[in-house]
Amino acid sequence: MNILTQRIKEVIFSILPITIIVLVLNFTITPIGTNMILRFVIGAICITLGLAIFLLGVDIGVQPIGTLMGSSLTRKKSLWMIIIFGFILGFFINVAEPDLLVLARQVDRVTSGVLSQVSVVVVVSIGIGLLVAVGLTRIVFKIPLHKLLTLLYGIIFLLVLLAPGEFLGIAFDSGGATTGSMTVPFILALGIGVSSTQGGKASEEDSFGLVGVASTGPMIAVLMMSLLSGIKSLTGSLPYEAANTSGVIIHFLKEIPIMAYEVVMAMVPLLVLFLIFQVLFFKLSKKQLAKILKGLVYTFIGFVLFLTGVNAGFMEAGSAIGHALASLSNDWIVVLVGFILGFAVILAEPAVYVLNEQIREVTSGHIRKKAILYTLSIGVAIAVSLSMVRILVPSIKLWHFLIPGYLIAIVLTYFTPKLFVGIAFDSGGVASGPMTATFILAFAQGVADAIEGADVLMDAFGVIAMVALTPLIAIQILGIIYERKSLKRS
């Protein structure tokens, strides 16, 4: 119970800044209606409880499964088994990723079902599965991370040149959204499980980077889908005017059974895989088995509450606030609010503090926590505000930011200490957490829908990708600073 209380405190700290900002905006310059603001508040409470219970379940259920599976596969010393099960595990754990389900539902909604929720989830999960297999193979063969990332982003840049522009935001957003609350702990644990069998310094360095490699999978998969599907163009709109602002509790009661069904479908494959591994490899005691199963039950309950809160009021309020702000006479206030929201999101993200602790341990405290925290906060604030500028100025395209940004990130991998390369590319998922995949994306969609000449599909999607890009550059620069300080001390 103490762990759950701690998780609730962490999540409250994560969600409270956004909630306060929305309430202040609602009661001052952008009122969105009593019913909608009530649904937003109830949604925030559901998200808080749901995310706390979900993260507790991940801690005691999902993460141990990942570590056990990783070490079990490596002990078999069969490369084909590592590749095959790496793909299967990556695929099914990503199907159960809350941030991906939220993004896929938004894509379905904005494209009026041309890109369905199911198709987006399946294609993205295939991408994750394939690249998890590649990432585990890299660890086994000790392939330098920076060389593999150079190859993967080279493929992505080539596909960007060939694919329809409408798919670019969805592709890069999917790379950020898939590295969320479920996927990151599991893949990290899987990587640690595989690399720990090697021992020595290589084990420490190789335990990072698997998430960064895996996150390229959705980008490649969605861009490939755009080429193979034959869809030459997409149009997108946000049915804001048709938003139902009547009723409060009824929306949550309607969503609960729908979300429960989706979560069961997402989690059953993981449970089946775990039971198969238990029979063939793990052979855990009844006490250990009961603890992991309890963790999976917590994960289910938290997952349902989280998605119910998101879909029954939280995201709709985000869209409404964005729409109302963009409808004001001064467009550039949207950029300012975007900066504030970006700063608040990352400053309050619990996973950032985990990353902080990780870097503090690696550098023996030589890089201060505040330096990391404020570097990321300002970086993400700039990323969100630039996304707002992109919506306001149609001539500015997403690739104008992403291509140079990722090129800088790749070039830095050749100058940054190896350990920091892995941490940096893993940390993209830390920044693009639940608040980015839910509220910030919805806010951007509302803004795009209100701005004349803007397109919801082309301009709103891409904000998650912008947020995920920031840590890749910021953490690597910190790594270079740390190395120089270390050389001076010696």
C-alpha cells in the first residue's frame, strides 16, 4: 500500500500542473462549458488513479516478466530463439501500450477511419517487434549502438523522401508514443536480462539503447505502410463542432465496458506468453507466480481507468482549450501556452526523475539533477511551442524540424560516450509520456482545427515526435560535458 501511495503522489505531481493550467484558462480567457470542465476534472482523477495502479502493476508484474524472459532466452544460447521471441514479445507488449492505443484512436478519429485503430496498432507493433529482435541481436553480437542507429535513421530518412507527407507526423509520433508506460519498463528489463549474462562493462553499456532502437520500428513500419497501402493522400479533420457537451457521468459509464474489452484483448496475449514461459523455462514458485499475476491484475485495472479518463473527458477538453485559444484574436498566445504546457509536462513527468537518478548514478553525481531537469524542461517547452508555430505558419513543415534534429542527434552519437548514447535514445520515451500522448496531442489538434489554412492531420500530428526528439540531443550534450569534466579531473 505504501508503494501505491507513492505512485499516486508521483502521478498527482505529473497531472496537477496540466489540470491547474486548464482550470485557469477555463475560468479566464477560454471557457469551455461546465459539463466539459467537470468531465475533464473527473477524467484527471481517473487518469491519476489509473496510472498509479497501472505503474504499480508494471513494477511487480510486467517488469519482472521482461527480466525473466530476457535472461531465459539468453541462457538457451540460440540466436534464432532470441530473434523469434524478441519479435513476439515486442509485438504483444506494444499491443498493450496505453499511449499507442490513445494515438491510434486519434488517428482513426481524425482520418474518419481510413487508418483504423486496429491497423495502426498492428502495423506499429510489428515495427516494434522487428526492431526489438534487431536490438537484442545487437547486444548478443556487440554491434556498436551508434552504427546501428545511423543505419536505421538512414533508412527512415530515405522512406521520408518516398512516403506521402501526410504520413510523416503519424510515423514519427508513433515512435514516441510506443515508448510509454508499458513498453519502456518491459523492453528495458528484456535488454538488461539479455545483457546481464555477458558481464563486465559491456553489460552496463548494452543495457541501454534497446528502447531507442525499438522506437525506430514504428517510424519505419508506418512509412512502409504508406508506400505499400497505395494511399496517395489523406485528409483529416477534428469533429469538434459535433462534440457532445451534454451529461457528465454517462460518458464514463459508456466508456468503461468498451475500454475493459480493449484492455482484455491487449493483455491476454502477454498473459498466455507468460504462462508458456512459466511452464517451459521459469518454473516459479507459487508465491512468485501469485505476485506476478497480482501485478497483471493491477495493470489491467489501472489500464481501464486510465483509458476511460482519457476518452471520457480529458482529451476532449484539451481539444476544446486549444480550439478556444486559437480562436482568439492574438494567435501567438497559443505559442506561449504551448511553451508553458511543454515545460509543465516534462517538469512533472515521474519518469524524468527516474532518468535523473540513472544519470546521477552513472556520473557519480558530477552532473546535477537540476541541470538535467531544466535542460529537458526548456527543450520540451521549445519543442511544443515550435509545434504551435508550425500550425500557425503553414509554410513551415514538420520535416524542417525533425530531419535536422535527428541528423544532429545521429552525428552526436559519434562524439558522445557510449553509455550516454544508449541513455539518450532510451530517454525519448521518458519525455513523450502519458501527458504528451493525451493532452498535448489533443491541444494541438484543437489549435489546428481552429486555424484557417491549417490541417489537423498534417500539422497537429508530429508534436509527440518533437517532444521525443529533445532528449536525444540534450542528454548526449550532457554526456559530452561529463566526459570533458572527467578528463579535467584526471
